Amino acid sequence: MARLGKKGIFLTFIAISLTAAFIIIFTPSNVELKKDIPVIKARVSNINEFVVDLEKVYLERALEATGTKAIIALIEYMENQNEFLLNFEDDFKDVLLTGNLDDTSIMVGDTYNDWINKIKTTADSTFSIDVDFDVVDVNDVQVYQIRPWFLSVDANVSFTITSETASWDKEVLITTKIDIERFNDPYYLINTGGAYINRINKSSVKFNEWNLDKVKDHISYGTYTHFQDSKAPNFIMRFTNTSFNSSCCGIESLVNPNGPTIADEVESYADYLYFNHTYQNRCDDIFNVTIIWDEFNDFELEFEHLVLYNVSLDDVEACQ
């Protein structure tokens, strides 16, 4: 029994020794892993912040910048060709993504896909991560108006981000707004052969504040206004010489009769009516706003615009 007791003690000692050895062997790696966890978490968190900024900041700002440049390029192309576009939406998307229109390069190095590649290069060099974008094509982009003074542009973008610690695979809708102020109005450019340049500049006059002095300023400075339930075309329509009403987004100016190539004609001088000759030779529907003829000789409006601009019938004469 004594010998058995000593043998049992010996076997227990061996078991404890083996257990201790296993603990000594395997514990260091677990300790190192625990030490690495905060570092890994920080790395993942930093890249995740980059992913959020990519969606909310970088891709959106790139879309706004390239969309703005695409509008400028289209207007310059129209001026050079002296003709309206047939389809603004399709032409805008082509220029935005390829820089080309009708097999002509009109925007080099500034397409949306160019900027996406610049973002990729910067991410690779700054964050040491691999960013892969699917090429955006025309079916992924929409351009439209729901507000008078802004274009809305949507782009579907898919990308994968991979690092040594994690990966992201996302498809996102990037939306931006482009302020239309300061763009040249295609209506004036093409209808006057480039002689009369009128930049879109929003009037500060509210709909119920119009008077003769403000109307004269409106003509002099070439400003634009939006009336509720507007019958004027919106900014997009002006690229295709479309004069249908856009109740949400129609904008209009008053043509200056002293402007280049503007002839004395029987017309309403509301820009979209003037350039599309809506009231041409319809003298019975036109009024001479003679009270301002000392500055704007031959200026005329139809009855609806007399009301909109608060011009009294006492200040006008019938067309003759």
C-alpha cells in the first residue's frame, strides 16, 4: 500500500508537470493576441470611418464637381456648334462618365470615373488598403430637377475595400445637388448666335414685391425668378429649346430690348415666350410697357406677365 501511495503521488506530480508545460507553451501566443486586439480594432475602426467618408463626402463631392464641369462643357459645346441638344439627360451622362459627346472629347481628365480612380490611388497610398470600383456607366446615373435652382444627380456606385484585417463590399446611391446659378443660359446663347450672354442669377424679389423699379432692375441685370405653378421651362429644358411649363422648377428672365441682336418685334419679352415667338405678330394680345420705354424702348408683355410683375394697365398702351 505504501508503494502504491508513493506511485500515485509520483503520477500526480507528472500530470501536474505536463499541465504546467502545456500552459507555459501556449499562454504566450494568447497573451500576444490579446495585446493585438486593440490595435486591430483601431485599424478596423479607422478604415470603417474612411468607408463612411467615402460614401458621404468623397464620392458626393466628386459627383458635384464633375457634374458642374459637365454642364460647363455642354454649354461651351453648344455655343461652338451653335445648336441645341437633342437629349440633355443622355448627353450629360455621356460627358459626366466619358468626357465625350458625339465622338468629340469635350472634358478631358475630369470625368466621374477619372475622379473615382484618383480616390482609389489616394486610398491605396494613404491608408494602405485596396479599393476596387466597378466602372460607373450611363445606366447608373440619373439627372433631374425637383427644385428651381438646383439640378439633382444620382449615381449608383459599387466598391470593395480590402485590408489585412477586414473587407467591405458595398453598393451605394450617391446623390448631389448642383447649383445652376452662374451658368450661361443656353436659351440666350443659341437663339442669338452667342451674341447675347445671360448668366443665371436668382432675383431676390419675392412674388408679391414686384413694382416698376424692380422690373427695370430685373431687365438691366438679367436676373431670373420662379413663380408658383410656373409656365416657364426649367434649366434642363433650356438645353433643348423646350418651352413646356415646369410648374415645380420653371425659371424666367426678361429679355433686354437693348441687348445684342434683339430686334423690335411684336413679342412678349418674357424670355421663353420671346425666343419661341409665342406671341409673334399677335398684337391684340400684347401691351406696350411705355412707362419704361425711356430705358427699354419697345419693351412689351402679354397680360399674364403684366399681372405677375404687378404692372398697372395705366402704365401700358395697346399694341398698334
